[in-house]
Amino acid sequence: FKDAFSALMAPLTQEAVQKWVDDFMKATSGGGDPKCPTDWKRIEELMSKRCTVVMPGEPQYKKFDDWKKKATIYYNSFKGAKRTIPAGAIPIVMIGKKDDAEVIVPEETKFEWNSGSTLAFGNAGLTTTTKSKVVLYHRFTLSSKGECSWYSPLFAISDFKKEELGYENDSKEITKLYADWTEEHPLFAAEEIAVQWPVVGKMDKAGLFSLLKNFGDCKRTVMEGCSPISMAFLPDKDGKVVHDCIVPVIYTFKWCTALNEAFKLSLPDGAQVELRSYDCMKVDRTGIVAADFGKVISFAPHFDPAVHIKVL
């Protein structure tokens, strides 16, 4: 009986998470198109009634029904939406508390800009009927039963573009950080940075750079088809303005045996490896002018070492 119960409460597999994400994207496609309306019945089946939802620039919702009232307007602003995972990208799953699956997955949404889009997102330099697109990131917490208990999409208004235009990753300050990653970079000027690596655990700023010294000849590149995101939420109770950032990054480096102990792996010393991660950061931009990016105060790569670190 114990083994049967444990099996029922086991974390979702990668295949189960992929199916859940596919169902969610299908249910939220169509948007304001009356021929293909948002499937709220299916969304309700996927979400817990007490699902907490955090949308950029809005108060936190603690019940599905409360979020649905606002989200109906949100989804209607994506007329004829077609939602797909960018080619080569996958949902990255980490197992969290109570065997919940912590999931991050990018999505490219193609849709027709309309008056509702302007009301929802403001002036993004697009006009009504323009074929448009945006890359966003879904962040879910999924129980072993396949119910979502926490959801927070991340997107930037500046990333709404005409469908034929590419994403200018090279112009983003966060991308420049990954191209010139040093401890002396202005983004790392904060005295304290809260750091957490999968399996390795929590550490401070010094621990972060100590661990990274074991990434031999490390190169960092943004995943093709994805775009880094930096989005502001409402100021906190102390008035701080903090941006949430996600960078879809591929680390390529020479493996060091010290990393075997850190990540609980057994890869050969000196092996060329690839690590795929959605790096999550919080950046304090309180009092910062547009030309400056602020200071990183939190850094948490999102990946499963056993799954997403591979020998090339």
C-alpha cells in the first residue's frame, strides 16, 4: 500500500509536464477571436481553485476565480493567438517542495494587435490589425496531481514586435552581462546577492564566483529563438522597484571533478559539457534611470543537473 501511495504522489514526469503545458497553451490560444475563444473550462481543470497568480504590474491574485475576471480581458487582447514553444526549447523542470514540479517554459505568441492590446499593454509602437508577436515565459508550480498552485507569466512590453522583426538580444543590458561575465561587472556591484543553485543549494556572492571558477573556459550564449526578459513588478512595501529577469542560456565549458560533488554527478574531468538553464535574476532598479540597469540582488539558475548537463 505504501509503495502504491508513493507512486500516486510521485512528481510529474517530463512527458506529463510537456502534455500539461501543451494543454495550457492550446486552451489559451485564440484569445479575442470569436472563432477560437479562450477555453476557460479546460484552464479551470488545469488550475487549483486556490491557485496564486502573479501578473506583471498587478496585485497578487490568491484564487482562480479572482484571476479569471482580469485574465479574460488579458487573453482577449491576443486576438487569434497562436502559442508555441520556440524551436529547440523545452519546459525545464525542477522538483521542489512536496515533490511539486517547478516549471519554466518560453512561449512565442503570434497574434493580431487590436484596440484591446493597446488598452492592456499601452503604446508598443503597433497599430490595429498589425501581425505581431512576443516571447514570454510561463512559470508554474504543478502538483503530482497535475494541478497548478502558482502561476506567474513574465513578459516585457518592449518585446511586442511586428511578426517579421527579429529580437535584438545583443542590445539588452542583461545579454551584455552574459557576454562579459566578470565579478567586476557593474550589475554585480551589490554587497549581497542571494544565490541558489540546483542541488548545490544556497550561497552568497563569494560562493557564486567560487563555484563558477570551476566552469573551465566557459562560454555563455542565448538559446536560439528565445529572448531574455526583464519585467518590472509593482514596488514592494518598502518602495523598492525590482525587475524579474529570465535569461535562456547555454553554458559550454570544461568539466572539473569538483563539480561532481557539488552537483552529485560523475562526469569525467576535462570533459566538454553543455548546460541549459533558464537563469532567474532579480535586479534592484530603485531610483535608477533608464540608461542604467541596476544591481543583481538574486541569482537562481533553473535546471536539473542530472537532465540538463550533458557531455558533448
